[in-house]
Amino acid sequence: MTTATAPGKIILFGEHAVVYGQPAIAVPVTQVQAKVDVDDSPRPGVWVHAPDVNLHEELSRLAPGHPLGEAIRSVFSALRVPPPSSADRKEVNGKGGLAITITSTIPVASGLGSGAAVSVALIRSLSAHLGHPLPDEQVSALTYEVEKIHHGTPSGIDNTVVTYAKPVYFVRGRDGEPPTIEVFPIARPFTIVIGDTGLPAPTKEAVADVRRLWEADRTRMERLFAAIGSIVRAARQAIEEGHPERLGPLMDENHALLQEMTVSSPELDRLVEAARRAGALGAKLSGGGRGGNMIALVEGGSASRVANALREAGAQRGIVTTVG
Ligand code: MEV
């Protein structure tokens, strides 16, 4: 059996504006993860088991555009071998059928990168099981193609941070050019509390709504994107210079700009306010918005106070994570 895992992620700064060429900072969240086991099976075909969503199906019966089916097919086509067929016992690398089991502790549609993490773990474990583990760059590129199904017009930041599992400063490439990905030093570690509204937040819809607003008034929206870009650059400087406390006000400013872009929600705003009242240095939504998760910057001692305040304000869970 071959197993691979991939972490969740949070966007610290720059979501949405990153789709329009501004920088963004994202970090992995290792407390949650997707895990994929691939094993040989006496049963012909490629059997996909995702017990969390009650899926037990053979690859050829997954509809075109199904993200799991597309991720699996992309590996076979990258390796230029056909998937073992369910109709006959064609062999791949001398093996019979395959059983792929997918599990994940990353909440779905919550801004924590569950789709990207499942694809990364799947592409890694399947390619390794077939004897040709794909390099990170290709894992990330294939995951990006699957992300297009989830997101429509993804920037590429989710697949990047989840593949490399390191904090990244990311700028989308123009006109199909590759992105700029910089792994930068975290001079002093800092603590983030993640609060989940429990409301599913399909990134695709929020991204499409922002696009409609941009199409209706490019000047106004590009002013907001540029303001977010300045916040991201200041945040990177604060992190590199060992002044994470400066991130608090920057988070508050970033959240206000995301509110103007209509991607916050009453539930997210309530959690952001609760975190600030409980002593967080700053707070903002994280990811696509409208629901899903928010993040708060806390000083070491106040993490549990803020996490409790978030639960009292309606959060489904509070994950405490250290960056750096
Ligand atoms: C989603 O995690 C982040 C967004 O900026 C979309 C993207 O970058 O693809 C909202």
C-alpha cells in the first residue's frame, strides 16, 4: 500500500486580490490533513472509496468533471499509462486493479484548502504506487487543473501552499506565465486561532461575484485590490523582521477591505468581533469568505481565551496553530 498526506492551509493576507495579480501570503495548517491510500486489488478497475462522503465507485463511472475522477485520470495521463479497466484485466505495471481510499479531517468548503489537499495527496500516492512519484512542481500543476473545477478561476495559491507545505508569498503569473513563489523566513513564530462559522462557503461563487463587481467597476475594485497588495507587502516585512504583532492591525484593515468586496458575512463579522473583544491583536476572514473560516492573531497566553470566545460566538471549532 502507498500512502500520502497533505495539510490544510490558511490565507493570512491577500485572498481574492491574488486572483488579480496582487501578492498573497498563505501557510500550511498541519493540524488537519487529507490522506490517500492506494493499494492493489484483486477486483478489476480503479475503485474509489471516500467514506466521509459515502462514495464507493469505479473510476469509469465517475462523471467527467468529478474532481476525484479528474485527479486520478490526470496521473494516468501524465504517466502515459491507461488506468486498469473494469471490463477486462488489463495490467498496469504488472498489477491488477487498484483501490484508492480517501479520508480527510479538513472541513469541506471552509477556506482551509480541502479540495487542494485531497488532490495533492491523491496525485502523490497514486503516482508513487505506479512506480513514478511525480515531482512537487507537477503535483502542484495537476492539482491546479483540478482546482479549476472547484474554483473556476483559481489563482494557484491553494495548490502551491498545500503541495510545498511551507509558508509562501505568492504572485500569480500574467497571461499563463508561471507564478512567483517565494518561501520566506519567519523570524519570530506567531500564533493564529482559526474559527469555523460552520457555513459551507463555495469559493467558486465568491470568486465569481468579485469578478462581476470588477467587471462592473474596474477602477474601484482595482483600488481595493491594490490596497490589499500594500497590506500583504507590509505583512511580509513584519514577519521577516520579527514583528508579528504588527500583523494585527494589518489583519483588521484587510478584513475591512474584504467587507467592501462583499465577501464577508454576518457570521464571519461576528466571529471577527468576538476574537477582537477577547484580546486578539487582529482578525479577518480567511479564504473565499461568505462562510468558512476566519483567523485571529493572538499572543501566546490568550489563545485559549480567544478560542473559547469564538466557540461562544457560534464557531463550530477553534484550531490553534503556530506559524514558523
Ligand atoms: C481561496 O483560498 C483564495 C481565493 O483568493 C481564490 C484563489 O486565490 O484562487 C479566494
